[in-house]
Amino acid sequence: MNSLSRQISLVLLLGALAVAAPARAQEFKVGFVNTDRIFREANTAKAAQAKLEQEFSRREKELVELGNTLKNATEKFEREAPTLAESQRTTRQRQLVDQDRDFQRKRREFQEDLSVRKNEELSSVLDRANKVVKQVADAEKYDVILQEAVYVNPKYDITDRVIKALNNTAAGNAASSAK
């Protein structure tokens, strides 16, 4: 719904600009930035992804190990269940249910924490990218820069310039931090 209202607003804005300024229509300069490509290709996005992987790799490994332990315990129980006394079988079933519940809870917490941190990192990358987009728009005198569209002619796509400027900005910041 939000995307649809943004697209409608954009169409209305572009229509109003075209109607209100017919003399300026020749000068109207539009650009497009593909944010998905920025998230995949920009060095800041790659650094954010590496940071997340480092931050969450230990917990992910622990979850995998816990899952394997639970799977092995379940398989062992299924093999031994026919020979166990009823009370032992019931006790081990409860233990397995408790272990599974704990595993599911930990996995859910991991996913939630990862999602929150990923959103924080991507938001930071997007903020930096938007500043660079504004700098490119000012420097090259764009009237409008779009970030979402159904179709864009490649001649209007300035994503490569934005990624290059973003990488140069990040490299400059890293060099000044190292001093």
C-alpha cells in the first residue's frame, strides 16, 4: 500500500512538473538509483554484512550444534523407545520436548536479534547512500532522483556513480580514521 501511494505521488509530481513548467521541460533532469545494488555492491554495505557475520557467527554455530544434539537425541530415543519402560519413555519424551522448546526459543531470539541488527546496519548504509545521492544530485544538477520505479531506462541510472562516490567517501573516512 505504501509503495503504491509513493508511486502515485511520484507520477502526480512528475505530471505536475511537466505541466507547470513546459518551457523548462527540456532542462528537467531525472536520475535513478537502485538501492538493492547499493546494498549488494557498495563497500560500506559489504563491511556491514561482514560485521554482522562476525557478530552473529558464534551464536549461529551454537544453534547449529544445539540442533544437531537435539536431532541425535531424538534419533537415539526413537531407536531405544521400544525397549524402554513406560516411565523412562515418558521422561525422555518430556526432556526432548523441553530441549526442542528451548532450541526453538533460542532460534527465534537469534532471528529477531539478527533482523534488528541487520535493519540498523542497512539503515546506516542507506543514510550514507542518501547523503551521497544528494551530493551527486547537487553536483550534476538533477531535478529528481528516484529510488523505486517499475522501469528505468539505463541512461537515467546513476547507481554506478553513487556506489563509486560512496566507496570513495568510505575510503576517505577510513584513511582519516587511521591517522
